[in-house]
Amino acid sequence: MSAPAPSTSTSTATRIVIAGAGPAAQALVAQLDRARFDGTITVLSNRDDTPEELLELAMLPQVSVRFGQPASHIDAAKRTVATADGMEFAYDQLVIATGSAPVASPVDGAAQCLSYATIDDAPRIAKDVQKVARELGRRPVGILVGTGAAAGQAEAVLRAKGVRPIRTTARPSAVIPAVVSGSASSVAASAVVFEDGSSMTGDLVVLAEERVSRDGLAASAGLRTAPGGGIEISRDYRTSVPGIWAIGDAAAFDGVRLGLLVAAASAAGACATQLLSASSAASLLQAAA
């Protein structure tokens, strides 16, 4: 999907609040800025760190980032969002982009693995696979851990990049760092060890384990959720409650976690277009009143 076209100025400043500060939220802010959105954008960050890309967005004049102040409650009737520390923010349009979380705790040594959670991970995995192949001087053998759609997508990516995948649905207890030319590889693990002491050996390990949408805000706002988790959205990213939208892994379309269907930048671009249209329509109604 392409970026939204520049918007025209409106007489009333629209207040957009974004719950969440991950890749989807960051992409949405960037798209709105590129479209010269002239309202205000408040980002309620559910993360305590301050990544460089988020700090850059916080420098934009129309953007306020509240670090470590995650949204905890939505009053859809009053159009307000409360944070965990008691702050309250009014909105005209609210976007939920709280992402997803792993179902299980991290595997010991998971930092040495490649991971696949959304389709945005595909380019990074492809790049890392190419690096491993160069280090080895041959076609890598990859151990793929996981079930479901994410694992299926990860397997397709590995095969497309020349990796011979060995898939296991059993969860390992630990992974072992790869050693290439006498030193530990910076991008991969070479083996997994299971609880019973058995192991599998390859050239790299990819974890594509089950994740669950962070959709806890849905209940407070009366939003419909999918049976398997995730805030239900339509094709234009609207939820079941007017004025509330959802993108990224917090959302689900046709029962599937959105991150497995649409890249964050594409979803952000399409949602930004809808937000700008909704803001323009609201301004016209106010002017006519």
C-alpha cells in the first residue's frame, strides 16, 4: 500500500492517541507526519526503554510520546484513555497498536536464534541467512521450531533463501551458539537440546513460536475480539466501536493475527489514510453545524 497523500489544513485540530509504541505505531506516526497531519498525536508507550527511532518521532512538533505510560483503560463514550499511572488523554481518533507477546517464556539461549513473529521479520531473516551462508561457504541447514502460520511462513522464507529446513514442533529447553571458523557466530545458533537430553544439529536455528495479541484494552472499550485473540478489525482497520482503530499484532483480521497478513508499514499507510479522511469528515461536520 502506498503512503497517504498530503492532507489539507483543517480548522479544528484533531487529537489522535496511539496506544502502543512498537513498529506499527512508529510507522503510523511517520506516515501521518509525511502526510503533514496538522493535529496532535499522543503516543502512550508500553515500553520502558527509549529506542532511537522513537526518540526521533518524539522530536516532531505535533507528537508527544509518553514513555513508560501504557494505556490501561478506554472510555469509549467519553473518548478518553487512561494510563496505568492515572493520566487521562482525550482523543478524537484512537489507534490500538499494543502488539503481541510470546505465549511461553524465552528458551535458554534464544538471543542467539533467528526469530519469526510477523512478515516484517522476513527481510531480516533473509539477510542473516545470507550472512551464515557466506560464513559457511555452502547451503545452510536450518532448524525451525514452531507450529502454526508463523512457522509455515518462516519455512517458506528459509526455502526461498536456499536453506534446508528441519522442522520440529517439540519445544527445546536450550539452544547452542554456532561456531564458525573457530569463533561464535553473531547471528545464529547451531543446535537445540530437548528436555529428554536429545538434540538436533544444524547451521542455524529459527524460532517461530506461538504469540498472543496484547488486546487487553478491548474489554474496557467493548471491542469485539477474535476467538483466538486480537481485536477484530475490518479491511479499513476500524474496530467494532466508532473512533477506535487497531493495527499491528494487537489486531486480527478474519481470525488471523494481523502481523502475519500485512507488513507494519503497509498497515500504517492505509490506516493513516483512513484517519485523515475521518478527520476531514469530522471537520466538515463541525463547520456545517
